[in-house]
Amino acid sequence: MRVLIVAQGGADLSPLETLLEARGNTVVHVARDVEVPAAWRAEPCPLVVLDAREPGSRMPLVRALRSLPGGAAAVVMLVGRRGALHLLEPALEDGADEVLAWPMDAEELRLRLDMAERRSARRESRVGVPFGDELRDTMLSVSPVPTSITTLGEGRVVAANDAYFRAFGYSREDMLGKTTVELRLWERPFDRAHVMERLRQHGSVRGVDAQYHTSTGEVRHTLLFMGLVPYAGEPHVISFFPDITPLKQAEEEVRRSEVSFRTLIQSLPDLVAVFDRDARVRYANLKVARALGYSDVRELIGKHISDMIPPEDLASADARMHEALRTGRNALSERRMVRRDGGILHVESTTFPLHFDGEDSIVSVAHDLTERHQMQARLMLAERMASVGTLAAGVAHEINNPLAYLTANLAFAREELSNLPGPGAPGMDATVTESLADAQSALAEAQQGAERVRTIVRDLKTFSRVDSLEDSVVDVRQVLDSTLNLATTEIRHRARLVKLFEDVTPVRANESRLGQVFLNLLVNAAQAIPEGSPDRHEIRVAARMGDGGRVLVEVSDTGVGIAAEHLPRLFDPFFTTKAPGVGTGLGLSICHNLVTALGGEIRVRSAPNRGSTFQVLLPPSERPRALPPPPPLEAPSSAEKRGRLLVVDDEPLVCTALGRTLRPHHDVTLATRAQDALERIEAGEHYDVVFCDLMMPGMSGMDFYSTLMKRYPDQARRVVFLTGGAVTPQARAFLETVTSPHLEKPFAGRELLSLVQERLARA
């Protein structure tokens, strides 16, 4: 038998050559791969030994041998280094028959050569069998998939089975003898060149996804398997075309469904995430990423649930997930999540098990409750503010009663002391005179303090909305003065206060709500300035006419200022630059809502360490400016009328103080119950003026007045109401409807006496 040995670089394989020759074989030795075709053309060799002990693939040479005439029948044996034979497995897969370990074992070598000779003999015995006859026809007919044999060069079809012709929709006569390019079978002509290149490099093509046209133009998907086979003494290509079009269509449907599913999930307003059994994120929609402060969903993949749940909530969340896996039931609960920046997100979450992407998983569908929680907090704050307003109104009412008799008694005491003999009067001791002067000074200071309390109570009533909530014509300067009185404590330890009030047009607004806006701006300005250096800082409050005829109120401070990136969000609900516990983030949002509801505008200018300026622009009122109140009446003259008066107030000390003020000038009857006063009138007593408190237990001043109107209308017309503040909507509505005058407690004695003379003059 003729044996071809290809030794790399002329390497020494003499022991092998010696054994082959001893067995009667003819050895042909070549030193380079390029010499193989010439040696083969001289005479084919049934056995070929390739030296593969050095690095480098022998697969190209194996494929080249197989493509030579008669090369497919040769037995190819590879010689490799012992311990590294696994490196030759690719060459075995590409057509080599045997592997011989080197250094060689004599017994093993004899066994391998015996096997190679028997294999060569079997192949030699089949050489004369005509491939294109019964064997070829049998092979093609039993193949369950479309199968063809084509020429290696042009791809001309020389044989095929019926499944092949049916798959492509051509008759046998239409296809035999034609190339696949002529038949336009390839979806893209360059595909064939690519596939043939792979065939030449590797000796086979396995499972290439290819697309072919049928005779009707339909595109079919196939998995292409190709190999080299001898046919009519020449190498040909055998091809198998299993049709995978239904599979591709199913894959496309799955792909479209998956795209639709992902589009749906991404479009949902809820947060959707999928966790594996170890509680790590496998999938999440963009809503989850954005809600937790991430810019890309990929940043979430692989994160453990502990990275998104507060530590104190982790045990319960993990238990719910495992319970859902174990029972298969949905679990609905409210939970907290941790944002990337450490903030807390409140969600309502439903978890349920799902076989996702081939694995048991847990799906979490969560609805963001943060806005709801913020709204609840806002409502709670609004309710608390309303409660504070109601409480302030009640406090103002309660203060006004003792303040009424306090101011009245102070005025009475000062007047009585003034009637005593002055310094230098006959018989007056100097010490007594000095004591009287000190007492007068003390009473004057006490009156000033009472008047200050009266102003504070009045401002508190304005801010607490004890009067109507409806809009009216308002002078913003008066509202600013009242608000500044309330904010004095907050300001004076931080900055100097500068007021720049010009003459401005009145605006139509609710006085208390406008005061709320100004107070918030003033408190913010004060809190932007550190305590302890009031001489170095300034808060400037200005009122002047702005552009478009609008009234401009400006609050400026020299505080820490606001960063540029925070300015666009400054009026957003719950946004605050203050430290935790100092601000709620609602003040400026409420101010913005109140100002815009009035048709106005609120602006801000600020820079870090350069202070802030807030501007409120309000449209002018369509009504004319209210006339200033008439000047107070002069004290009663010596020619004053003396009248019969009735004082009704449930506070005994108020009654006593009023009686002490009025009795030197009039005949006064006191009553601490409206029922007692009514009984006196029913008994026939007649009064020129009836002073009546509005809010009293039992029969109120309103009930007392209504009874008089029905039974004694003349006495009803003589009623003057005394009020410490109409704290109920019913009381406010009553005062707006009756024509009787009313006095706000506390009031001055001169004011009271002047009113009595005015009423007597009208009688």
C-alpha cells in the first residue's frame, strides 16, 4: 500500500517509516504542505500520515486532501504529542480518521496501522459502486428533508429528492442542470458566496440560517447543512434544507408579543419590577428607575431588594415575597422604598408569582402614593392652620373682654386723679403731690401697654380670618403694618427693618389671606439670616406702584440666598431648601396659589450669599378708595344731655367698668344676663341707649335683639352691640345685616361717651 507522510519541516518520523516499510508498504515522504497535491497526482495514497506535533491547525490540509480526486477515500492519520491529543479534536471533526500518540508505543502503532489498513480496504471495495444509481436514489428518496447535490464550482443541481422540488415549487426538469443563482433561490445573492467560503474553510456547513425564494416568490427560512461528497469522480456539494419557516414565524410572533408586552409595561403609570428567587431585580420598567432616582433601568438590574427597602421594612417585604411564591396568591400592601438619594417613596404594592423567562419569579406592581401622602400632609397642615386661626380668634375674643374693663378702668383712674388738686395747691403735702404724679405716670404707661395689646389682638384677628373670607377693598400698607407687628419677634434678633411705603392704589383681596402671604415672606426672609448680628443685616419692605398700574410689594433680605438650580422649583409643593424640621415646603406654594387666585404674580430674584428679593404684584381694585374714617368726636361738653342707659354683658367686670365710666354723666342700669335685661323692659322700663354684648351664654345678644324687634321695636332701634370679635359665621353674618352700630372691645371712654351723645341727639 502506498503511504504519504507529511512531516513539518522535514521532522524525523523514521521509526514510523521503518515500521511501515517492514509491513510491505511504499512510503512517500514530503516536507511541506504545498508539495502534497503534486505527490498525490503522481499516484493517490490510501493512507496519509500528517505530522501534527507542532502548534498550528492541520484542518486546511485535511480539507484540501478530501477535495483531491480520490481523496475522500483515503485514511488520514494525525500524529500528535502524547498528553495534548485533545488539541486534534477539531481536525477529527473535519475529516481526519485516526490519531497516533508520539512518542509512539510499538504495540499501539501496530494496532492503529491494522485498523487503518482495514478501513482503507473497505473504502477501496466501494470505489466501483456507481453513486448515481440505486444507492444515490435510495439516499435521496429516504431523506425526510429537502436534499440536493450540486457542483462545487457553479452550484449546478445534478440530483435532488422530491421534498426538495416540493419545497421550492419547481419541477425536476426546471431545476436539474441549473445553478441556484439562475433559479434565484437565494434571498441575497452574496449569501451563497459567504456559505461556499465557509465550506472551503471548514469542509462543512452546519445549521446556517438561510432564506430562499420559492417559484411563487415566497421567502422561506431553512437551516442549511452542507458537506463535500464525491460524485462521478469529482467532489460535489450535498445540501440539506430543513424548513424552519413555521418556527421563524412563531419566533416573530413571540418577538412582536414581547415588544408589545414591553411597550405596554413601559407605558403603564405604575412601577413594575420582576425579582428572582433571591430577591434580585431581573426586569424593571422605566417608571421604577425614575421613581427611585436612576436614569437607566440597567442600573437596577441585579440589585437586591435590600437596596430599595428601608432596613426596618426588609423582613416583612421578604416574607411577603416568599409567601407569594409558596402560596401563589397575590399580596397587597403599602410599603416604603428608598430612593437613590436616600429619600423615601411611599407605594402600594401587589406581588404575585410568575414564571418569567424560564424561571420562577416574583412580580411587583406598585402605585406611587407619594403625591397622595404629600396631599394628606398638605390637608393636615391646612386643617392645623385653620384650627390655629379659629383658636386665635377665640383667644382674641377672650382677651378683648378683660382688656375692655382694663382700659376703661385705667382711663377712669387717670381722670379721677386729674381732678385732684395739683402741685402747689393749698394744704397739699409735697410727698403726696409727688406720689400722685408718679401714679399718673404709671397709669399712662399702663394705658400705653393696654393699647399695644389692643393692636396685637387686632392684628391677630386680621390674620386669623375672624371676619369675612370674601374679598374686599384693601390697603396693602395697612396689611403690611399688621403683619410686621406679628413678625417683629422673628425679625428683630436677625436684622434691621426698613419700611419704604409710597402711596399705592387699593387692591381687591381678602385681608387675612394677603396677610398670610406677607407674613410667610417676612418669616422666610428672617430665617434666611443667621441670628446674632442684626446690625449687619437688613430686611427691606417696600410698597409702590409697579408696571401696568399694579401694586408692587417687595420683601428683600441680605441672607444666604438661593442656589440657581433651586429657583425653578421654589414654588413647587413640598420643595424646601430649609433644614429638616424647619420648613414643610408648603409656604411659598400656598403664597403662589393665593396671589395667582387674586390675578397677581409673585417673582423672586436671588443668588447664593447675596440675599433674596420677593416681589408680589397685585392688580388694582375696580372700586374707588374707601373714604378715611371721620375724626373722633370731641369729649362731651358741659352742655351734654343726660340719658338713661342699659348695659348688658355677661362679664361682670366689663359691666362695672362701663358703669364707672358712664355713671358720672348718665343714669346706668347694669345686667349680666340678657334675660334679666329683657324682663326689665317687659316691666315697663325704657332706655335711651342699650349697650349689649353680642356673644353671651344662654340668651345671646342676637337673640335679645330679635326678641326686641318683635315686641319692642323702639327699644331695638336703640341697641348698640359690644363685641370682642365675631368668632362665628352666624355672628359675622348678623352684624353685616343689622343696622345697629357696634363697638369693638376694647374701646376708649371718650369714644363711648361720644357715641352716647350721638345716639341721644338722634333720639
